[in-house]
Amino acid sequence: MAQENDIELLDFWVSPFGQRVRIALAEKGVDYEYKEQDLMNKSEFLLKSNPVYKQIPVLLHGGKPICQSLIIVEYIDEVWSDKPPLLPAEPYARANARFWADFTDKKVYECGTKLWKLKGEEQAAAKKEFIEIFKFLEGELGDKTFFGGETFGFIDVALVPFVAWFYAYETCAKFSIEEVCPKIVAWGKRCMERESVSKTLSDPDKVYEFVLFLKKRFGVE
Amino acid sequence: MASDGLLNGLKLYGSWASPYTHRVQLALKLKGLEFEYIEEDLTNKSTSLLLHNPIYKKVPVLLHGDHSIVESVIILQYIDETWTDNSLLPSDPYERALVRFWCYFIDDKLGTTLGTVFKSAGEEQKKAVSEVHENLKLVEGELQEGVFKGRRFFGGEKIGLLDIVLGCGSYWLSVFEKVADVKLIDSEMFPLFCSWLKDFEEQPEVKEIIPAIDKLLEYAHGVRQLMLSLSSTAGDPTTTTTTITGDDQGSKD
């Protein structure tokens, strides 16, 4: 029986969405119990906690579940408001942060998946799309240290887990993200200097191994 | 408290049949905010629209002074956080997370499956209809047993963010039933949802925003004929269809 202040996270080790939550919790210095889920054989507890989507991550606070990674991150930011905020205070800056985090949600994972799932002309089209997406992001980043300016914030949390997938994307689609979006790669390295990020992100080699496993499972050569 | 649109510098680019536009219009009305409205021809988008929403090129777009804000749920939260009287979101963080979750679900699942009902025929449509029913069942369940149990609106005694998001668009249920000749909703299957919807649609601010049903019927009928004829000649649906089938798209975790 969960205590009022118990925090549990249902997650999957390599999930960039789960990692957003782990980074947010680490930034706020929150203790929690991590519960690795088997996504090929989902537990009753996961299905009960997220009956609508049956997906990770799910954060449970005193037994009450919260689903969808960006919604969880906002929740964390609001509950642990005594710690440095992830979202800015000013309404327009907040709207902007939500816009770019949402853009990441709509675009990055799906396009990245196409890079390893598709071949030939379809893959080439996906590569073009991927570069376009990251050029938009690079435009928003500009010469700032982080997307939020001087401080690590909401957009950074939303995007940074995908940095660990760059090596896999580059290897599968044969291109260099650093060549096309050097500012993004530099930003990724700056983020990795934060313990919350470096301790959370998967090793790029392990991500690539995982992608190879997925390729096999989906019958992609 | 009414405020002058010119003083506020509020301008809304929208489309008369777009539920996403209606959401913003309703929120501004509930906050007593006057604004300039610009109707966009979605088959011939203005340079202003493309300038202010270069990435998605969609309505609604809210201009507030120098700022442009896009994506309806983001716009609604911006309005709520800028004009803080008559809150649209609850104050409790857990309830706020639930409201955001259900808003996400409505756009990601309910809106998408409803769009498919409208765009398709035969087996594909049948499947989409049953998915809409599954999605409505989930909403009904929330009204029956969830945090919102026993409330008049999701926001309590007054309309809140989730009411706006779900309500603006639910009128398509009865429109699509007639136009696409399907059974989507009745008070036996979804009693709480139906009584909530009736109450929502009777609110004076809502009545002022939502277009007349016969106008929506005529519009939807025309678009569906066009889409079906295009799909039979292997073409892409026109941009007009995106007002109905979804401007804002959710993504999965």
C-alpha cells in the first residue's frame, strides 16, 4: 500500500520519454522507486495505472498515477516548486517552452524511428525530414547555452534524451548530425555535463544495440 | 471584466468551422476579452498566417501584441496564465495533470478516430466507429468514477479547460452521424457524457461561438463528398478537411 509521499516510476530503461521524467526528478532531487517494465509482457500494475495508453512512463505519487511524459514533467515542476523551476515564470515564455517540447513530441521520435525502419528512397526522405526538424530546433536554440537561456529547462528536458539516439540514427541512415546541426550537438554535450542528464541517458552503443534488436524484430535488414 | 481588444492587442486567426478555433474563441469570451477575429481561407492561407505559424501553418493562431501563440491547448493555457481571473485550470497539481492528460487524449485519440469515421467508408469506417465508442466509454468512465465524478462540468460548477477542449468538437458527433450515416452517440450508451454535453451547449457563451448545426451539416456534407471522390481517384484530401479532422495532433509516448 503506497504511502502518501511514495513516488514510483514505471519505466523502460532506454525510453527517451521515461528519461525525461528521470531527469526532472533528478533536477528536483526527488527520491523515487524505479520499476523497470517488461513491455512485451505488460504487468497488471502497468495496465491498471495507465489503462488508456498502457504505456510507460507512469509516475505514481502516493499511489495516484500520472501519465504522458511532458505532463508528468509539468506535474513534477509544480509539486516541487521549492526547487529551481523547469518552466519559466512568464506566460509567453511558458507557451514557447510548451510549443517546442510538444514539437519534439510530434516530430523527433517518429522521424527517428523511420531512419532505422525504412530503406532506400523512404529512408532518404526521412533523413531530409529529420534534418529539417533539427534545423528548426537549432534555430530556436540559437547561440544560447540551453533552450531556456542560461538555465536548463523544460525544452532541454524534453529533447535531451534523444541525444543518446544520435549515434544509432547516424549509423542506420549514414549521415552526421554534427555536420548538419553542430549547435545541437554542442548543446547535447553541455547538457551531459549535468549529473541529472549524464546519469540518466543511455549509452549510445547500448541504444544502437537496442535499435539492432528492434530491426531484427521488425524484419528490417 | 471586459477588456478592449485594441488595448490588449489581441488578434485571432481562425476558421469558422474549426473546433480548435472555437476553443480559443470560447476561452477569450469566458475571460471577457475582446479581440479582433480574422477568418482564414484554408485553401489559400494568408501570408500573415504563414508568418506567425511557419512550422505548422495552421489555425488557430493568437497574436497578443508582439507574441504569436499556436496550438489550441497551448493557447488556452497562455490565456489562462495571462488573465488569471476565472481560472480555466484547477489549482491542485494532480487535478491539473489529469485535465492535461484528458485534453491530450481528446486530440490524440478521440479527435483522430472521429476524423477517420468522417474520412472513410466500409470496413475502415466500421472499425473507426467502434474506436470512437471505446474512446467515449473512457470519457464516460471518468465522469462516472474518476476525479470528475458528480460534477456538473469537468471544471466544477463552471466550464474549465477540459470542458472547452472536449465540448468544442463534440458537435461533430451528431453532424457526422447524419453526414456519414453512422451511429456514434446516444444517451443510453453514454448517459453522463450526453447530459454534460447538453449542459455545455446550453451555456450562453458556448451558444454564441458554435455555428448553427445546419451550416455545419452543409459544410461537412460537402467536404465528405469531396474526400470520398478524391480517395477514389487516389488523391490527397484537401486542406479544408484538416479543420475537421484535426489541426492539432497529439503524439504518443
